[in-house]
Amino acid sequence: MKDRIRCLRAKNGWTALLLSRLLGVTERTIQRWERGDTQPNPLHLEKLEKLLRIERWKTVRRTQDEG
């Protein structure tokens, strides 16, 4: 997931700071997601899906909910 966040963010021409402001998190949080240190919670995954116009993380959310 970490590479997808970085790739899709870059594809949109967004900085980590811009994405953090759109999501209501810190820039450091975005950096942690992109390094794979942490993962977005289900609420942030949903916001990412809407902002980046993707639907593929739904299975990731399901896996996190089950785990």
C-alpha cells in the first residue's frame, strides 16, 4: 500500500503536505504511510479512495477489520 499512496499522490501532482491537509492529518502521518511504518485507519482509507478516485482498497479495509 505504501507505494500506491506515494504513486497516486505523485500522479495527481500533490505534495505530502497537500494530501495531509486534504485528509486532516499531519504531513508526518503521510510520510509514515508512504514508508510503510503505519497504515491508514479505515476512515482515512475511505477518504483516500475518494480523493484519489480508487476503489481497490476495500479489500484492505476488510482484511484490517477481520484482523
